[in-house]
Amino acid sequence: MSIALRRPAPSATEETPPLDGLRSLLPAIAARAAALDTDGASPEGAFPEEDVAALAAEGLLRTPLPESDGGDGWGTAPGGAAPLSVALRLVGRASLPLGRIFKGHVNAAKLVLRRGDAAQAEAAARDLRAGRLFGVWNTDP
């Protein structure tokens, strides 16, 4: 027995200005991805600085903020999981390294916004609105 998988028609949550802006960036991100996704310390295998700057310029780094703070509630508000899921799929398909960086950014922002005290959450909100990149550092125990 085979199961045919088909992509459902986009929902209203998949058609948002941040996703439209992201879609406009994808061809250039994909074109740079192969040169950046290498092992070792070669000049070609580097942090996707241009792509992160493009995400910031399109306002995508502020998307985890609640709408009341100038964001879109991606991953932090009811209904925010759907557009975040679409964005992660699109970014990851164009550039897996950038997709992992973007996912880490969203996770770090969510942690501070949810678990930080009021001053930490406000500082994070300012940084997110300014287009700053967040990250999570993982090490061995």
C-alpha cells in the first residue's frame, strides 16, 4: 500500500508579510548555501553572515516577539507555531546551516521571553526589535 502525500493549500497563517519577505530571500540564500556548508576552516565554510543580515533586514529575527511588542508571535503565541514551522521548512530547504541558526535564534528568544525576569525579557525584546541574533550554546556535561 502506498500513501500519497500532498501539500495542503496554504492557510491564512502561512501567508503573512514575514513569510512573503522570507520567500523573496530564498533564491539568494540557496545560491550561497553550498559554498558556506563545508567542513573545516576554509574561507568558503563560514558563518552565513549575509544571510543572517538579510533575515534581520526583513524583520524575521523579531518574529518570536508577541505582536504587542513588535513581533509576530512565532513560537510564542497561540497560532504562532504554524508560520514558524513554514519558515523553518523554507529556510532549512534553502540552507540547512542557516535553518539551524534561525531555529536556535527562535529557541533562545523563547527561553528568555518565557523564563527570564521582566528586565531580561525587556532587554531581549529591545535586542530582537533591533535585529540582533540570539543563540544557544551547548557543550558536553
